[in-house]
Amino acid sequence: MSILIPVDDHIMMSKRPIFAALVCGAGLLIGILGGCKSQPQAAPVPVTAAKVVVEDDVWTLLARGESEKARPYFMGEVDVNATDSLGRTPLHIAAENRDPTLASFFIALGANPNALDRQERIALDISAEKIDPPTAKVLASGGSDIHHSPKNGISPARVAVRAGGAFLESILNPSTLARIDSGGRTILHIAADAGSASAVDIILKAGKNDLAKKDNQGKTALDIALEQTNSKTHAEAAERLILAGAVSDNPLYTYFAPAVRSSNYNIRSADGMAPLHYIAREGYMGYLAFVLDKPVNVNIKNASGATPLHEAARSGNVQVIEALLNKGAEVNAQDAKGNSVLHIASPPETHQSAINLFLTWGANPNLRDEHGDSPLHIVIILNRSPEIVGTLLSAGADVNTRNIEGKTPLYLAVEEERLSALPLLLAYRSDIFAADNNGVTPFDIALTDRNTLYILITDETVLQNDSQGNTMLHAAIRQRADTDVVAYILDRRAMVNARNKEGDTSLHLAVAMNEQASGEILLSRGADVFAPNAKGESPLYLTFPQSGGSDSELRRWMLTPQTLAARDGLGNTALHYAAMWQIDRWIPLLIQLGAATEAANATGETPLFTAVKHNAPNTIRTLVANGARLDGRDTLGNTGLHAAVRWNARRAAETLIDMGLDINAHALNGKTPLHDSIRLGMTDIEALLLARGADLEVRDAEGNTPFIEAVLVGFPGAMERLVERGADPNPRNFRGDTALHMAAAADRADISVLLLNWGASIHARNSQGRTPYQNALLASPAAVRTLLTKDRLYSSDDNGSSPLHIAIQEKVPLSMIRTILELGARTSALDSEGRTPLRLAVDMNDWDTVKILADSGSDVYLTARDGKCPAELALARGGDATRAMFSGRAINSRDASGNTVLHYAAQYGNTNLISQLIEMGANKGIKNIAAESPADIAERWRHPDAAALLN
């Protein structure tokens, strides 16, 4: 059997190793001797058996955690660095058992702290796996390599950094702080690399750290933390390192460190940039998140006036942009040069996303920089995608805004040949005529490049106008564009007769510039040769050399058969216009080329009429000499002489008469030139016609003579001139009207007086039986006064009716009756029936007129041929009739026998009538020539009731 010598004091063993060796040697010797005595019994070899038993027992004890029982075995029997079947040393097992005391014991015995088991773990690896701070602390203090990397690749140092807290603190001591891994990194490097600010804090507090220590790649812990720009935790770690005094050559350090040390994250560096500017520009999301959690001005500006959002836009980092916007970044801030974030050229791959984000946050697409460029200008210059251009346009970008050079986005697109952007700009009605400061338009530039030009020419742009009203067609002609360009524009349904502000069509320009080829295309597409511009000049007018010009200036190419046959809106031809312009030297050529001399316009006028209208004797002679008819007529049957009168063209009239045109020719309305000259007041031509023998008594279709024409238009002077020439002053027309009929109806007192002086009758009847006096009654009191002079006031018509009778018959207003009475008309005048005007009014039941006449003293008892007087008839009708006649002056008037109306009422015995008359003022006491009162009459006619009323 084995002999075990317990040794409890492992400290003693560590202090007296020689003594311990002697004890062990003695034990072995005794064991050997004892074995020899037992040899005959074939017992197992003691040493061998003892070794197996010891090892099995030790590892079993260790595995069970019975460290107190296991310790003695390591006082000589078992090597402290021995390994079990798994390659584990006792120190590994102590780590597995989380036994720091046992671990200390083994280390004191000389255990190798970095011995590897078959999994290539050291004891500290196991403590790290178990996050066992006490054991780890013993192992780290005993020289265990905190940077050892087991098969899983995670060193205790890295585990500790991850775990933090007590475990990290447990492995830190001056030795481990200085110890480096295979990459030359200390645990501080590792903590920085992990981005663990808490780990960095613990490591820095654990003792002196070499902050300038560089790893194999030449990086300090701060360098490593600053490299992880997208990690906020690395920024936090960097903050701790900087506060501890670490420095770095990383450019980020230049901006970040001063802010950290001063706790002022708005601090600016020498170049005027704050940390946010640099971080945003570089796209450091982690550091951005870190800084944004600090008291920081998110809209701080650098020396150039740029905000962090400007810098983010420049880098195109959408995450950074969004983070800044979420923190209140002003999306419409402009830098010192006026650039907004939409002006900034983000990288092409993120530009679309950046613009979308800015616009979502309310970016103004129409802000302009110091050059006047809008974001739309910028994306055109940068040749960015049509999608980006379209995004700005759909967001409301002004497609026609100009920069300080006067250039629009379309101008730049054409100038820079950004062909893909052109359709979009045009779709948003970009102005192809928006001129720059030198007056050059996008269309002008495009004319030099067909590819660009044909993109600009669309169904919409051909209808656009520049500031002067010029269309694309105008511009093409003015720039002397090739004919295929002109044709292409016309093919896109351009308006061939569109005018600019000066009224010029494209054909005006072509003729003025003598652009024959383009002009012929315009003519073939329906260009109007007659369209006048603001000066009244048509393309046809410009065709002919102007005054003083040479024959070579004639645009002969304009004088095509189509041009000569063309008509304007009034039906005038080129020959009409030639006659109007009096270009006598070209009229024969036009006729020779086919111009029709008898072509009639809408009113039937030939070119000769036009020459007459413009009082052009030479043109008249030229036309007639080249085949024009002298006696042509218009649609109303007027001759050229009628036209001369109408247009007061005296020289033309004289020429026509001299050439033999009939001076008394009738138009369809029967009027002669003399009629027209009087009606239109053309006194010079009237005198010419009279001097040349015009017929004074010629009649028009209504039978009116020139004299009647003068009356109709109210020209007394013409009447007098005609009478002086021998004209009849009292003619009648076919309706039987005299001149006085017309003058009275027109209420022309001056003309009426003339006619009356020439013997006109106020009672002359026309075919309808009407007289001038009746017309005057319908006209006005003034007209009546004119006709009813003293010598005519008492005249009667053919029926014996006085002017007052006639007025009552015409049922004129009461004012007219009063006017006639004021003139002195006799109320006692009798008509052919013996009736006074009063009797006529009674017969017509005209009670208002009855009252006026009765109150004017008209005899109410004068009997007519039928033996009845007005008073008798009024009493018989009673009511209104009685009241009208007797409510005034006539109430107590007497007949030839001295009877009043009350006597008549008494005879009838009508008590109601008697009462009415008494109420109106009838005098009961008046007696007739027989000395009878009304009461006497009533008694005589046996009307006692009436007599009672009258007494």
C-alpha cells in the first residue's frame, strides 16, 4: 500500500522546498522497503499502484470541489502543472470551480497561469467564460495573459470589456494594463475598439495607462475610437479618452476634441467649422448622434455661412440629412453665397433621395444663390437625371426663373446640350423665348444644333410668344433658318398668320428680308398677304418698292397667281390694294400677271371704286387704260360717281365726269349722285354736279327729288341752293308727302319756316290723308307754334275743321290743347257739321278736353246742325260729363233765352242732377228773360220734388 505523508502547510512547502523533498524521499524509501517484505505474495508494484491511485483521487477530488482534501497531494505527490485526460491543469479546474483560493494555492506552488488545455484555453479563459471576477483577479495577478486567444477567438480582455463592471475591474492591474496582444493592443485599445465608454472609464480608473501607446498599425486607443465614425458608443469612448488627455492625428480629433474639452459643441475651429459641420460633411452617423444629444446649435454656420445641413447635402448622406432635419435643421437656410441645400451638389447616387427628403421637409425650390441660379439651374448644369429635374418641377420650381445673366433653366439646358431635360422643361411650359441679358433666347441657340432644335419644336412651343409677341416661326425667319426648319415648325401646326406686338406676321419678315425660299413656304401654307401690321403695312404692301426705291426692290416672287387671286376679309384683291396705294407703275404689271380688273369685293366694288374712294385720278385713268370698266357698279347699283360722292372724292368725281360717266345714273334705290351729295352734305361735289348739269327734279325710288332729300336730311342751305337753281320747293313724293310733311314730323322749325315762306300748305294731305299740321301735332308744341302763325291759326282743312278741331280729333295731350288755345284759336269755330270744338269733344267723350274748353269760355249752348248743344248732351249723359262741363266757369252761363244749366235740369225734374249742380255752384236765383227761376220751371213742368229743392 502506498504511504501518504500529509503536509498541511502549503506555505511551508513553498518556503522550505528542500525539507519537503527530503520528507518525500523518505516516504518513498519506506514504501520500497515495505514492498520488498511482501514480495512473495505477488503484490502490485507499490509505486505504480500508488501513482494511479493518487492521480485518480486528486482529479476526482478537484472535480468534486473538495479542494481541502486535494491540496496535500500537491505537496509532492502531484505536479502542480500536471494535466488530466482533457489536458487541464489543476489551475484550469480551480477556474472551472470558481475557486479563487485554490487558484491562489496552485499559483503559489508554481502553477503555470498560461498553461493550455486541449481546447487551447488557459485558466483565465475559463474564468472569462464564467464571468468569475474573484478567480479572474487571482489569475490576472498571477501573470495570466489577458490577451490569450482560445479557439473561440475571444480573449479574456475582450470578454472583460464586453462584460464590464466587476469582471473588467478584476483583471486590471499595472501589468495587465501595460500588456499587449498579438496586434500590439492594450486592453484600452480593445475597449476603444469595442466602443465601450464604460469599459474605458474603468480601465482609465484602474491605473496608469499609456494613452500614446500605439498598436502594430500605429494606432492609439483614441485613433481606434475615432475611426468608428458610425458608432455613437465609439464617440462616447473617444470623449472619455480625450478627457483623459489622449490625442490623435485623425482630422476628426481637430474638431471633436476642443468641443469635448470645453463642453461646447458649438465651438468653431480656425476654418470656422463647428464639429457638426465636419461630422455632417463626412457622414459620421455615430458621432452625429453623439453631438446631437448635446446642447448644440443644429443651424450653426461656418465661415462661408454653411450650416451642417449644407455639409450633409454635399456628402449626400441621407441618414445624416434626416437626423439633422429631425433635430430642427432649417431646410431653407442659405449660405453666404445664397446656396440652399437644394443648390448643393450631392453625389449622383444619392441626389434624388436627398432632394426628395428636402422637399418633404418644405425646402423652397425657388431660392436663388448669389448668381441668381435656382436649384433647377444647378441640376441642369450638373447634368443630373431627368427624374431629379422632374422632382423639382413637380415641387413647384419656377421653370422660367432667370439668373443674373438672364438665363433660364431651359437656356442652360440648350446651351449645355442637356437634351434629356428638355422635354420635361417644355412640358412645364418653359419659355423658349426667355432672352438672356444679351437678348439671346434658347431658341436662338438651338437654331445652331438640329438635335436640340427639333426637341424644342413641339405642338405647344410653336404657339409660344416672346416678350415682343414673336412666335417660333418669326424667330426662324428672322434668324434666316433653313427652309426645312421653317417647314418643320409649320408641320407642328404653327399659326402661319400669328402676329407679334408690331402686328408683323412671319411673312412680313420674310418679305422685308427678301427671304424668298421661306416666304414661298409660308405662302404655300396659307400666309395672309393682306394682314396689316401696326403701321398698316401688309406683306403685299412690302412687296412693292417704297417711295424712292428702285425697281429691283420688287419682291416679284410674291406675285404668284395665288397671291393675285387671293382676297382679304372684305373680298379685296391685290389689285384693289394697288389702286388704294396708287402704285400706278405696278398696276399694268399686276394686270399683265393675271390680276382681274373687274374683281368685285364683298360690296361689289371693283379696283376702280378703290381708286375713286382714294381720290386718285391718275390711278383711275391707269385702270381704265388697262381694261377696267368705267361704268361698273357695286352690289347696290352705285356707279363710281356715287362712290366719289360717298367718299367726298371731288377730283375723282371730276375725272369720271370728264371721262363720260353718266352724271344722272340711278343706283338701285333710285338715287343719283346729286341725291347722295345732298344727303351726305358733300357741298363741293354738289356744286360740281349742279355746275355740270345734274337733273334738279330727278326722283329716287320713293319719288323724292334732290330738294326733298335736302329736307329729309335737314340741310336748309342745300334747299336754298336748289331753289335758287330753279328746283320746285313744293314737290310731293310717291306717298303724296310734301316737304312740309317731313319738316313737321322732324320738328324742324327752320325748315318749316322756309317751306311756309315758299307757299307750303299746312293742310295738304298725302295719300293717307295726313297733313303737315297733323304731323306737327304728333311732334311737339314747338312744331305746332311754327305752323300756326296768325294767318294760319284760323284756316280750315278740306272738312272745315279748324286747327283746334283737328287737335281734338288727333287726341293730342291736354298740353297741346292749351298751346293752341294760348295761340288764340277760336273756340266758336264750326266744322262742316256745325260743331264747335267743345261739341266735338263731347261727341268723342273726351271729358278732360271738355273741361278745358268749357273753362275757356266755349259756348256750351251753341247748337250744331243736328239741333243739339253741348250742355244738353252733357246733362243727358250725367255724371262725369256734367261734372267736366259745369264744374267751372260754365256753371252759371246762359243760353240765348237766359237759361242756365239749372233751368234745364229743372225742366227734366232730375233731383239728383239738380243736387249735383247746386253742389258745383249753380245759382238758384238766376232768372231767364221770361223772369223765370229754375224753381218756376220745375213747377211749370210739374216737378214738385225738384221745385222743393230749388226753392
